[in-house]
Amino acid sequence: GAVRVSSTGAFTTYDDADGLPEAQISTLTLTHTGSPLVATWSRPGIAAWRFEKDRFERVPISDDADLYPESWRPWHEALLVDRLGAWWTGSEHGLLRFLPPARSGTAKLQRTYRPGQSPSSNDVAHVFQDSKGNIWFSTLPIVAYPAPGKRSGLGMLEPSTGAIRTFTEADGLPALNSVAILYITEDHAGQIWIGLHRSGVARFRNGRFEIGRASCRERV
């Protein structure tokens, strides 16, 4: 379920009695109008529930069963609502952008962005928008280490041009055949931080990533 904390510190829990499914929530975010929005694994694919009045209502994401095969599973940061209201998710086919769904409608696929040539490089997991409007995303594996011959990936899409920049070891990242990206976020200074599986964090500034562990005295 989901929990809301009021300005006075009171907790309100939402579960299946409030319209949510009995499933682990992978994403908790807001629509561009400020309504809470959650995403879960729907076996297959991803499903969303938007808070309407006093309960959550299911919002179908696409009517194309081929977008999300049985083997694909969303993780954290699986659903993004950008500043213009468009919805974004990952998939085995790439980064997907959906038109903002009407109150009782389905999120319709608008465009697919494919960052690479191989299937693994198009298997998008986490999705994040920075303060400049760029869409950051990672590619599988979600957790643990890549299988032999596989690599994790990190990319940034500039929505206004459709251009995708992919980051590699040449940009300061660790060996991508031996690490997984777990989280993407941004600090108050506009620096992008990447959480790495059992390998600390990576900070992007001055055009490069720096690997290490943030000091508790450092203001981030």
C-alpha cells in the first residue's frame, strides 16, 4: 500500500480498500496536476493507479500487450510524469513516452526511444527527469551484476531534440560489465547522482562522473 504523512505528522494508510492492488508499489510520484500516482508490476508489464477524490483508480498503460512481455519487471523509478504531463516508462523495447491520459482513459504510446542496437541496451529500467528537463534512464540489469557478455547502461535524452547521450567508462563510470545502476537522482546544486550496486555512488559534475562515497559533512 501507500502512506501519506500530513503537515502535522499524521499518517494515513491506503490499501486495497482504497482501490490499490495487493502488490508491491514500485513508484510513487505525482501527476502534473498534483494527484498522487503509483505504479506496480501487473504481470506482465506495469500498471498505474491515480488518486481521484478519495480513492485510487486504475489507469491502463497502453493497450499493446507486446510492449511489456511476461519477463519484464519494473523496479524503482519505473514511471515518470514530466513537467508537461507526459508519462514515461521503461520497457524491453526502449524508453516509452505516453500521452497524458484522460481521467478515465488509457495512456497511449506516443513515441519509443531506443538508445542502442542490442536488445540489452534497449531494456530500460529506471527513469528520472532532471531540473533542466532531460530524461535520464538506466538499462538492465536492475540488481546484482551483469551476466557474462552483458553490460549495464546509462543514458540521457533531451526531449526537445530527441538526442540521446550514452555514458560509458570514458565518462568516469566504473566498468559497466561488473556493476548495476540502482537509482538516479539530483541534488539542490543540479548534480546528478547514480546509486551503484555494492559500489557506492557516482556524481556527475563538470561533464564527468566521479566515483566514491559522499562524506556526511558534504552538503549535497
